[in-house]
Amino acid sequence: MGLRRPPADGACGRGAADAEAAAGRPCEGCYTLHMTRKPLVLLLAVLAAPALAGAAELELTGYAGYTFPFYKQTFEYNPGPITVPIPGVTVDQGGSFALEASGAPAFAGGAAFYVTEGFGFEVRYDRADLTVDTKASSYTVRVGLPAPFDPVVANLALAQGTADLKAAAPFSINLKLRTPGSVRFFLSGGVSHLGDLEFTVQQTVGLGVIAFDLQESNVQVGTIGVRGTSVAESSWGGNLGLGLQIPIGEHGALVLEGRGFYFPKRTLEWEPVVDRPLSAIELALLARLQERLPPVEFEPWWVQATVGFAIRF
């Protein structure tokens, strides 16, 4: 029978390890070989946990401020050429009015979750009141007469219309960046969804000349009300905001922010509001008016300046 070389000092083969374990004496070299990696993994996990926990932060913010919309539209219309069965008499006529948006209060609330010190995700809900007014509604008629008569010019001031626009309430999902330090600048932007925006406009417009008296040098201009109403629809747009955070205490901050919103335009078609029987000439002029009066093309586009308070957890 051949002789086996004994294992070198400090080394343990598998058989030696089993023999040592059976005798109640663990093989120190084998024990160290199998167990040194586990404490290293546990140590790395313990060291990484505070860093990961410190990077994650939840921030809740409430805002209040004022909106500055950009919508403005001027409407110019006329019934087209009018043929007068009197030699030397011509009629030029047309009307105009305008719609212009103005500012109103704005409120918002948002939650941001930062996955690192300077990068996070934000969801927010805004409610922006927008006011639309009608302006400069008039109708002008110029009747040219044969010589030696002077032309007859009439400027008719029409009643001011009304516009009712419900508050815009977009919901947004954004990416948010912020600078390090106690006083922070931030930038956030993303996609916004705007639901049904109720908008109704009513305005008195001129139909055109329906009668004139050459002897008295006066004309009679017919008028009628028209109304435009938005249809139920929703749309996607975008928002972008810049701001500054000034710390108040350990977990609070004063927030100053400017943010803009933009959504595709919405079209309102005019419909006549007939409150009396119309003569044949008025019906003919109304048909021309409906062809030539431009629709309302409202773009929900505004910026808002707000002040808020943020709490960090």
C-alpha cells in the first residue's frame, strides 16, 4: 500500500474538514474561506442604507397667485357687396368687436418625490381663473349719394357682449430639478391634461342696412344677437416653471414660482339668437353674416406668478 502525503500546515482538505467537524474541532482555514464574503456584503449594505434613505425626500407644496393670459382676438365682418337699385348710390358697411382675456386668481397644489438630491418627479393640480371681456363693438355704414348730395355716414355703437369662461384646471406630471444648498433654485416641466373648458360668448352684431331715407339722410341698421358655445373636449399640453425656495425652519420653505401653461386652441362657432320674426332682407343678411363672421379661436395659454409654502419629509 502506498503512503499519502499529509496536507500542508494551515491547509485542510475536504476529508480533513469532515474529520475535524466530526471530532468537534472545526477546520479554521475552511471556515475562514467560506465566511469572509458575507460580513463584507452586510457591511456594504449597512453603509449604503443611510445614503439611499437620505436621498429620497417627499415635498408637499401649496401655491396662490395671479394669472396673466395672452388671448386676444378681433372680429371684423360685413354682409358683402350690396346692390342698390338707385343710380349713383353705394353702400359700404361693416362691424367689429374684440375679445380680450385678463388675469384672475390662481391656486395650485403639488407633491414632488426626489430620488436623488437634485432630481425628482412631480405631480400637481392647478386652478387658474381667466376672465374674457368683449370690447369696442360697433357697426359703421357709409352710403354714397349722387352729386350734389354728401354721403351719409352712420356709426352705430352696439351693446357690449358677455363672455363666461370657467376656470382652467390642468393636471400635470413633471420632472423636477433643483440646486443644492439651503436656498435652492428649481426647474420643473412636463405634460399637462386640461379637461372640459366651458366657454360661452354672446354678442350683438349688425346685420346691415335694411332701410334708408334719402330725403331725411338716415339709414336703418338691423341687429341680431349671436352666441358661441364651446363643445365638451379635453386636450394635452405642457407646462414649464422656474422658482426659488427660501428655507423656513428645518422642514419648511417659502416658494416663489413663475409657471406657464399652453394648450391647443379651441374653436367656438357662432349661432344666431333669434328673438323676433325676421324680414326677408334680414334673413338674407343673416345668411351672409354667418358665412363671414370669423369663429372664436381661443388658445388656453397663460403664465402665473405664485407664492407658496413647501414642507419636506
